[in-house]
Amino acid sequence: MRGRQNLWGYAFLAPQLIGLILFSLIPVLFTLTLSFMKWDGFGAKEFIGLANYIDQFQDPDFWKALGNTAYYTILVIPASIALSLSVAVALNKIKGKNFYRLFYFMPVVTSSVSIGIIWMWILNGDFGILNQVLANFGIQGPMWLTDTNWVMPSIAILSIWWGLGHNMVIFLAGLQGISKSYYEAAEIDGATKWQKLRHITLPLLSPTTFFIAIMAVISSFQVFDQAYVMTSGGPAKSSYTFVYHIYEAAFVDFKMGISSAAAMVLFVIILVFTLIQFKMSKRWVHYEDQ
């Protein structure tokens, strides 16, 4: 009987396990192997050791892409978490929150290319809607997508808006999982709304915040669609992100080994940041049963 149950368990695990091996584990191992080789994608592969990694660490475009991606991450993550949490708290106790949840989530399921094209028109420095609105208040809007100082904040604004609904829905689920008894006890003790938010909501919501923070870091380091559609990495490579660098090395220059080396560096960076977050989570993540 136990053997039969184990077989059923393996049968249910098989589709996910096979998919994980075929579409995640094998590609990662292939990329790791390819990072030690010279290959244009068509001819024979040539083993060259660590030459691709040395080339990347000496390449100014590598560091430019890494710096731009880090800057983008710093812009997006705090603002995205704070804004989505604020919206979730505001929607948690109002009527018709299912409608608002659908309304905020709609951009998440919209094509990234469509979103990018629409925001190109919104952020157009000459006749864009945003600058026209600012002009009504006597404010001269910048050239959002052609100014080297503004292009990355512009992409960050788009990303914050685009991911707001996703994070908000997760925060809203976390808020609804907090027992009302905590708030009732706090009200009996005379706690204000701010005190309940600070001492009950935020601590008990910390596991949700932790999950969103991890996913946000991973997503931010993998930003590509926005820069590719809206700016093509420009102007002057001010929006040249790390994944754009990987794409350009592979499918523009046809240097598959160099592209794989850059991809493995990105993998290590994301892994290190994720491990750091897990390590630091012991200090601020609180679970209800504790």
C-alpha cells in the first residue's frame, strides 16, 4: 500500500519535475558549459577556459549594464513595495474591492510590448500626455526618454505602475490573513490607526513583504522588455541593462560564450542577493504562530 502511494506521489510530481529538468536545470547546465567556450551559434565550439569571464570583467559595457541595472533596482523596489502596500491597506476594508483588485491587476496581464509602446507616447518629450499635463501647472517637463538623466527613472516609473497590481494583490491576501482578534485587542487598549498599522499590520505582514522583496529583486535584475521596446538601450547606453547586454552579445554579436558568461554572472548576483535577504529576514520577518 505504501509503495502504491509513493508511485501516485511520483506520478503527480512527474509533470512539474520533468518540466523543471527540461526547461530550467538542463538550460542552466548548458549555459554554464557554454560560458567556457567560444561559439558563434553555428560552427564548432572551442573550449577557452575562463577567457569569456575575463573578457566580461574587462568590458566597459558589462559594468555600464550592471550599474544601470543596480540603479534601476534601487529606484523600483522601495517605491514599488511602499506604493503597493499603501494601495492594499486602502482597499482592504472598502466595498467593491474585487472590482478595484481587477482594475489594478489589468496591466499585469497586458503585453509588455503594448505597455512599452503606450508609455512611449505618454513620455514623449514633445507631445506626450504627461508633459502636457505638467504644462497646465506651469511645469516644463523633461525629455523623458532621450535625456540620459531621466531615461532610467522613466523606465522605473513604468515598471512601478506595471507591477503595482501584482504586488497589491499579494499584499491584500496577506492582510486578509491577519486575524481580526489582534485589532480588536488593540482597540480595547486604545491603540490608534497608526499604532495598529505599525505594531500589528506591518510585523504580521512581514512574510508577505519578504516574498515580494525577493521576487522584486529577481525581476529588477532581469529587466529587459521596457528598455528594448522604449529606448533600445539608449540614449548613450543610459538604459543599457544587464539582460540587454546578454541579449546583444548573443543575438547581435553572436558571441554565445560571452553571453553565457554574462548570464552566469547574473545568476550568481541574484543568488547572492537572495541568500543575503534570507539571512537578514531572521531579524525582521515575524510569523503569526511565533
